[in-house]
Amino acid sequence: MLVMTRPRGGEWMQWRVGRQRLAWRPTRRAALHEYDPFGMRENETVETLSWIAALLATIVVLPWRIVTNRWPVVAYVLAPLDVESQRRRTAPLPRAEARALVRQWAAYIERHGEPPPLPDRR
């Protein structure tokens, strides 16, 4: 589910809220480093390998999540791209609970501009 919000700072932000399907979400840091005209940037290569590893791991993780009915819920910023640190993820939940939590988080993000804080794991 995509949620558009405009926090107090005034800049529009687009959030993705939903059940996590990829094994993990690789970071997008290669664009932050200067260009090397003689080949790929080192971080670009690392980012590409990270995406390949995440997709290969998803071949195993996605069927496992379907069989066990355990889905983590994620919320992260899609736009602007420089807000990599704003990300939330829960422990795996049953699918029905995960879907309900996605709707709750989407409504909360529309009202407050960010997902609710996660409870302490003490």
C-alpha cells in the first residue's frame, strides 16, 4: 500500500506499507558517491550484488513465509530517496494480523507523517 504524507517540514513523502516479500531490502547508497568514468563505482557493484543475493534468498524465504503463514510488516520511504533511515519492521505475524497492521500503520502515517514507534522488546 502506498501512502502519501506531508509532515510538518512541508516536503511530500511517499511511504510503502505492507507485508515484506523480499528476504531483505538492500540499501540504496551507490547514488550518494561520485561517478567513476572508467567503470562501475565500488558501491554500485556492492549494491548490485546485494540485490542479487536478496532476490536469490527470496526464492527460499517467500515459500517459507507462505507455508508457515508468518509475515513481517514493513514501512519505508520511497520518495524522496535520501530518507533511507526512516524504516520500520515488525517481527513475523500471521497473515490476517499483518494485513490489519498494514491498514493501521497506513492510517497512522496519513495522520502523523511516520509509522508508530515499535514497542520495546524487553
